[in-house]
Amino acid sequence: MPAKSTPNKSKSAMKRVKQSKRIAIRNKSAKTLVKTLTKKLEADIKSKNSENAAISLKTVVKAIDKASGKRVIHRNAAARKVSRLTKIVNAMLQPATA
């Protein structure tokens, strides 16, 4: 008697596959949003547009915090990203003291 071509899958295994796909889509969209907003912020920093950079920073921090809250990215990685971006924007906003 030949073996079945498809293995038997339990209901719980099929459910986990569905959940994994759904979670992967959510994670990907959150990571992509963080990356896109970060690139926009870096463009504002490069163009030395301090007002837009300050506004962009708020949106980036919000997106990073949301991703961290959903455990899409690790909380320490989120804190590191926020810290580095904030440091750059704050240095840009400070008047040059010579």
C-alpha cells in the first residue's frame, strides 16, 4: 500500500501555521514602517531641516515604541535606535557655540 502524498496534520499544527503567517505579516509591516520613517528622518537630517527633523523624530519614536510594545523588535534595540536618533536631532537643534 503506497504512502499518502500529504502527511496528516493536526488541527493545532494547521492553526499554528495560520497564526505564524498572520504574525509574520504584522511584524514585517511594523519593521518596514520603522525603516521607512527612519530613512525620512535621516533625509531631513542630511538636508539640515531642523523643524522637519524634530517632527519626524516624534513619528519615528512613536513607531519604534509601538513595534517594541508588540515585541516586533527587542526593547533594548528600540531604546538604542531612539537614543541614537534623538542624539543626532538634538545636536542639530542646539545652536552652534564656538
